[in-house]
Amino acid sequence: MRKTLRMALREYRAAVKTKGFIIGLVIAPVLMSGSILAFVLLKDRVDTTDRHIAVIDHTGLVAPALDRAAAWHNENEVIDPESGEKVQPRYSFEHVSADSAEVREVFHTLSDRVRRGELYAFLSIGPDVLTPTAGGDRARITYHARNAALDELRRWIGGPINERLRMLRMEEAGIDRELYRDLFYWVSVEGRGLLSRDTETGEIADAREASPIEALAVPIGIMMIMFLMIMMSVPGMLHSVMEEKTQRIAEVLLGAIKPFEFMMGKLIGGIAVALTSSAVYVVGAVVAVNYMGYESFIPYHVLPWFAAYMLLAVIMFGAMTAALGATCSEAKDAQSLSFPSILPAIIPMFIYFPVAKE
């Protein structure tokens, strides 16, 4: 046991005393959180090029609502009142008429205009949209653009169109206009936690509002730290064993210790490196979260389980990669086995989100 611990201490010192360990400790979380940083930096980056859209309104009643909504948008949402900068594109609509006989030809002409950049998109409102249950295909509203599936303008257009359709249907039903607003007012269902009783005062505390940060960000953050620790510590065991084998250092060491003690020492050293790195990240995350004012979301009761599961993960993956390293005779073999050695750690990432949701 003493020889095993001395071997583990040797591995631990060889890892943490290098500049690469310190640099990796700093760079790794930056690279892993790159998508979050990109989202924060780019969330206000919007293409402000004005949008000109052609509208074919077969009812003759809906298109004016788009003009009114566009006028309000252009006046109130395009320019930031504080900075005076343009933050949203302006919308303008061009009304096009087409009968049923020539509608496909008109669609083709408008498509060519979109390709040439004269139009951003074109919209077709079916003649029977006021009676969608009986209208069939004639009650469809179609939006045609280069990237219609992810187009934010398509979502925006749905608001004024459906609001206008509701008003028209209410007028046909003879319902007072003053009732329109309350009739279609949407009341959201608030998500809250469970009530609890204060053990000291006996009073029942109000339920806390459910937060997406607590539901998703916290478990995702814990998972990413664990995955980062595995990626930083486990692959190194493969190359370490391979190098000592190919450079005949292992032959010298095995003259003093048993193969089991040699491999166990390397594994314990890798575990110590992973625990050291994770302690730095966990403490840093707790300090950062407290600084941002979200200390109530820190799952202190989960942290011991995090340490236990990460310890088991490093033992399992570390033992496997160290064994693979012992089979390698040259660097090319280690390179070929590097990805298969970490593949079992990547597979759970594919199913993590549905698991977290449930």
C-alpha cells in the first residue's frame, strides 16, 4: 500500500506542478462555456435590414391589420429610445392581387423577386380563413421566404393576423367590441414549488416561483463540471501509461513495485488530480453564483453526491483508459484509442436533456 501511495503521489505532483495543468485549469471552463458566452455577446445582435413583404389577401379584410401593426412597430420598436440606435428592422407590406386561376404564376413571380432581393418574403392569406374548420386548404396562411422555418418575422406576422381574424369573427357573431379584450385575454399558469412550514416559528412559508435556472442551469452546470473533469484527467492516464511503457520507464518501476501497485498508483493520482480541479471549479462556481445573487439556487445537498459520483466515474473510466494505454506500443496506437476511451463518457451527454426534463 505504501508503494502504491508513493506512486500516486508521484503522478499527482507530476500533473499539478506543470504549467499545462494551470493553463488547462483556466482555459478549459472558458472553452466549455463558449456557447453561453457567445449567446450573451450575440443576443442583441440583430439584422436590422428593413423587410419588405408582399401580401396576397384573398379576403380583402386582413391585410390592413398588417399595415397598422407595421406602422406601430416602425414607430415604437425600431429605434432604442435610450441610445437612439436602430435595434429592429422596419416592416413594410406591398399588397398584391391574384385570382385563383393565376395564383401559382404570381407565386412564381414573387419567388423570383425574393431571390433577386427585391422582396424579403411574401404571404398568402386564404379566402376562407374566417371559417377555418370548414375552409380546408382555402383557409391556409402560407409564408414564403428563403429561411421560413426559423424566420422571426413569420412569428411576428401571426400576431396581428390572428387578432384581426378574432375581431372579424366577433363582429359576425354580434358580440360587443368592448368584450374583445377580455374575451381573448391569456392568463398564464405560473409555476411554483411546494409550500413548507418553518420549524422554528411554525408558520407556513409561501411557495417559491419555479425557476428555469434551478431546473436546468444547475444540473447542466454540475454535469458539465463532471464531464470536464473526466475529459481533463482520464485521457492523460492512457498516454502516461503508454509513454512509460514505450520509454522503458515502466520496466524500472516494475522492478520495485508490482504491476497492480503501478496501475493503482496511477489511477489514484488521476483521481487526486480530478478532485483538485473539481474543487477549484466548484468553489469558484459557488463564489460566482453568490456574487450574482443566486445563492438560493446552489444545491449544497447535491455537492457530496457530485463528489461521490465523480470519484466513481474517474475510477471506472481511468481504469479502462489505463488498461488501454498498457496495450499500446507506440504513439499512433494511443491516438487511435483516445476517442474510443472517452466515448462512454460522451454517450450520456446525448440523453441528458430528456433525463433532466423528466
